[in-house]
Amino acid sequence: DTGVSQDPRHKITKRGQNVTFRCDPISEHNRLYWYRQTLGQGPEFLTYFQNEAQLEKSRLLSDRFSAERPKGSFSTLEIQRTEQGDSAMYLCASSLQAGTNNEQFFGPGTRLTVL
Amino acid sequence: AQSVTQLGSHVSVSEGALVLLRCNYSSSVPPYLFWYVQYPNQGLQLLLKYTSAATLVKGINGFEAEFKKSETSFHLTKPSAHMRDAAEYFCAVTPGTPGGYQKVTFGIGTKLQVIP
């Protein structure tokens, strides 16, 4: 078990470009979460998957954002037409449905800088 | 609905001194509570968690926290600070429903500075 991994760790892009991030959860975890963390703030919930189904999306997730988890394993988060306000750390977490303590395991994050 | 308030966005302590990071929560159902630590440019690591068992919870690296329902608090303490404790600490709350949907609400974080 290598933990939750995210790729890339850093991404610099120009305003208006599209970017895609990948998250590989812990292999037996069926729940996967995306969070956004801006400077000086705690992580904010973006969206949540149980297996391949996207069960909740935050109002923070505008139409330019889309997340998928096609086979219930890895997930991708795409941001279209990036804006400078999208600059943040994007964190992925996973958990086990059968777990009794709601513990989520976090990846190292992808830091996005939009110029 | 749930929320977390962390009092003090920056805390400075001397090496060897007591660490006290404050967290108050609000939850419409009995909560589960967590403290996470984040080092620069890294993800979050779980320090400890309260899940309705013992109210005094011990975690890694010598940290502990006490759940006080009457005060809606879950303050994090460590008797003696080390330089390696310098990091940002986040308090978080989820509904205390085992196996249920696990939306986590985080506080804004407290940056701990340890002075030699």
C-alpha cells in the first residue's frame, strides 16, 4: 500500500488553458474526495465519489470543473479555461466505506498556478 | 450543518514549552473530530481522531486532544514542543455516522512556530 498519490505535484499554466489532475486512491478504498486549499485556508470540499458514482458536488465546483472516476479506481479533475482564481492546492483523499471512523487519507496534493 | 473554528491563525511557542491549539466545533449531530498536520508543500497527515469512544485521545508525535461536549471543544495539546512540530494544524469535523457519508469540514488552520 503506497497511499494516495496525485499527479502532477505542480502545474503552471496560462489563463484560459485547460488542466487535468489525476488521483490514485488507496487500492481498497471505494470513496474518493477532492478538496481545494487556498493560501491561508483549510481544505474546502469540492466533490465526492462512491465507486464510480459522483454523489455530491460543492457549489464551489463551477461549470468549468469536471471530475470523473470511470472505473471506480483513479479519478481525474479537469479545469477548463483556467482563471487566476483557480490557483490553489488541489487535494485528493480516499476512505473505506466499511470504516467506522470516517477517516480520510490524503494525497500530497497538486499545486496549480495560473499566470 | 457543521463548522469548525480555530482560534489563533498563528501560535508561537518556545522549544520545550506547552503547545495548545484551540478548536471549537458546531454540529447538528454527534460529531467525529480530527486533527491533521500539514508540512509545507505536503498533504495532510492525521494526528488523532475522536470517534465517540474515550474523550481523551492520544495521537502521534506526543499530541493529544480532549473532547468536551459541554464546551463544544477539541483542543490539541503537547507537553513539550519540538522544532519538528513547526507546521500547520487543521481541526476537522464530520457527522458521527459510522460508514456514512463523510463530508469533512476543516478549520482555517493554525500555523505553529517553535522558537529555539
